[in-house]
Amino acid sequence: MNYLRYAATVAVVLTAAPLAANASLMTISLSEPGFTSVTSPSSSTGAIGIPPISFGTFTFNSVSGQDQSALAIPSILNAQSLNISSTTAGVLTIDVKSTGLTGFNQVLGTSSFAVNTLVGSITSVTETTLINGTQLASHSFTGIGTNVQTTPVDLGSGGTFTADNIFVITSIGGVNGNANLTIDLSGTPASTPVPEPASLALLSVGLIGLGLARKRRA
């Protein structure tokens, strides 16, 4: 399989028009031990995809992704890897990355993982989400299934951040294997913080003081 064809034939698929201005850039990277890693040209439209290709010991029908500029908040980064197949042993890593996403203070990051097909020589898949290079959630599958994890993420007071959806696909070889995979990463803006007991006590003292001052004036 000629994995070098990727660099020459990969095309960015513009599957959706942006709904809002966004400076994010999306890429798809492929890596496998023993082969030279490749990364697609970047897309600034909020959507990206690669056509059917061969890379390393694997073949693809498609790998695609959309970020918040196409999907709008609360969606952060969604990725799909469809009809990934192999007859040879190997471990493939697919990284769908978006940089320059819009930050919105504290969020609850929800990572929704799904394996819709997992048969033959492809025996396991690990799906992982990252925020600014730090693991948000991860789950390993040995068959069809879903998993949802919610984790608080501090994105600071604004600015931008980076998100990754990562698939690690293991084939033991021998017979043909196939996998259809998805990751949906979404977030929820932080709600107004609940006052701590000490803050409530200070507020009560202040209100009492205002009440006494009004009585004196009367």
C-alpha cells in the first residue's frame, strides 16, 4: 500500500459553510510505526475530510471532522472515521485537530465516543479527546459500543484553545478487519457561580448595616 500517495492526493473536503467567523484551522494526521507520518493541508472552513486512500497497512473510505465554526457552540469538535480496514497487523493513529477555537471561560467538556463497526482483524480501538494537549477523556473498545464522559475544563477568561479527537486502531492481521468510529466533543459555558458561605455571610452583614442606617435617618 502506497501511503506516500496521501501527500499527493489528499483533498480538503468543504462539507459545510461556516456559521460564524472563526480563525480555527483543522488538520487530519495519520501515523503508524514503521511509516512516515502525514498531515493533511489545513482547512479554515470548520470542516475537513480526506478521500479514499491507503496509508501504511490500512485503507480508508473517509476520515472527516467539523468544528464549532461549522457546528456552532456547544459543539467543539466532531470526527468520523468510516470503513477503516486492514488485513495486516498494525496500529494506526488518526488525529483530527482544530486549533484557534474560541474559548468561553469554564466549560463542562462532554466526550461522546462510539464504535459502530468492529470486526475481523481490527480487534480494538481507543478513542481520546484532548484540550490544549491535555487528555480530557479516553475509552477503549473491543466491540461495538458507546461511552460518554463529562469533565470540567478551565479554558481561562477567553482567547483560543486547541482540541483533538484521536483514534488508535489495532489490527492483528490475518483476515480483513473493518471499523466505523465517531467522537463528538461538546462543551457547556459555566453557569453563574454559586456564592460561597463566607460570601453569603458578608452579604448578610452588609444588608443589616444598610437597614440600621435607614432607621437612624428616620
